[in-house]
Amino acid sequence: MLKKFVGKEIVKILKLYVPAQNPTGNSMLNPIMGQAGLNSAEFIKKFNEISKNFKQNVVLKVQIYVFSDKTFEVIV
């Protein structure tokens, strides 16, 4: 629908500002992830792995590419 990314069709791009090493399951991310059809726990795991090299609570601009097969890629 939107573009192709690594051979997959992107159906949605989410742009968020998230504090490094800090998102939790109780955060405001749950409704956003739910509307996009994504598992918020999986996003938090990926994001925390990516953001571990930043100081805690530094706000990072994040883009989440959601693919037609409901997988996603996180870009900081």
C-alpha cells in the first residue's frame, strides 16, 4: 500500500517519541500498538535492545514500519 521495504509491503508507518530504555507494558504504547495490530511486549523488547546504548529517559524519535504480515521494523 505505502511502499516496499526489504521486499515486504508496508501498510502503516508509526512515528513516535519514546524515552530510551523506559517503555513498559503499562505505558501509552499499548493503545497505539493495539490499533496497529502489533504486540506491545514484542515492541518493548526490540526497542529496549536498540535503546540500551542511549542514556536512560533520553527521548528518541522512533519510526515503526508495519508490514502486511503484521511483522514490524523499528528504526531509531
